[in-house]
Amino acid sequence: MAYTSRSAHSAPSPAPPLTGFSLGILLLRLMIGLIMMGHGTQKLFGWFDGPGLDGVAKGFQAWGYPAPKAMAVIAGLSETLGGAGLFLGLLTPLAAAAVLGTMVNALGVTWDGFFLPKGIEFTLLVAVTATALALTGPGRYSVDAHLPVLRQNRLSYGIAAIALALVTGAIFLLIRD
């Protein structure tokens, strides 16, 4: 009998059976993605009784941001596209970074206790969820699972995404008046 070694370049092994982890990550991604897409479209289009760009721009102006309308667009797009990416599991580290960066700013300007209605508990929950998804990856049921570069989630991608979000979020907070 001849011994054959398995090449490092051989076909990937079949996907493991459905696990609680796969289902849990899928559920988490779907819900946070929907929530963030909803919040983003409230900002961009005024959907779901949202304030729309003009209303959000007034908030950014009150918080001391330069170019408040542009900031409203950036926040709305970050939430909408980041939410869509998390929902689909598409470019998950970048999608998580978009959501986390937005939440860093929200935490910086709305800090007024912990509990709702004026507290940070919801914002903090979204930020931690985005951070967790950046670190764990999107799971088996995602678009990323079919992209060669992102098929195997690497911790380094998640760490880089978190760093990007924190640095970008901090820069936006620092440019305020």
C-alpha cells in the first residue's frame, strides 16, 4: 500500500454539520443587521418615523460636528450598509467596523447615564455585538463563507476592523467644535 499525503492545497473538507454556534451567529447577524439597516434608513430617508437627513443634521450640528449634513449621510450610510453587510455576512469585519465606528460616536455624544431612555445601554449593546461579530466572523451561513479570502475568518481581520472603527470613531469625535 502506498502512502499518500494530503497536500496543503487540496480541496477544503466538507462543511461541518449544523451547530448551535452556526445558528447563534446567524440569528445575531440577522437581528443586528436588520436593526442597523432600520436605524440607517431612518436617518437617510426618514423611514419608520425617522428624522431624515435634515433632522439628523440638526443633531450633528448641536453636537458640534462640522458639515452636519455630510455627517448625517456618513452615519446613515454606515448604519445602513454596515447593517446590510452584517445581515448578509458580507465583508463582515468591515461591516462590523462601520457599525462600531458609528456607535463610538453615539457613545461619545449621548452619554447621559446607563439606562434608557437617555442612557447608553442600547448603543453599548450594539457596539459590543459588532465587536463580537468582527472577532468571531459571520459563521457558516454567510456570503463570506463563499469568498476565498474571507472563508476562514482570521482573528487578525477582526482586530484590524475593531482598530479601524475605534480610530475612525475617535477622529470624528475629535473634529467636533
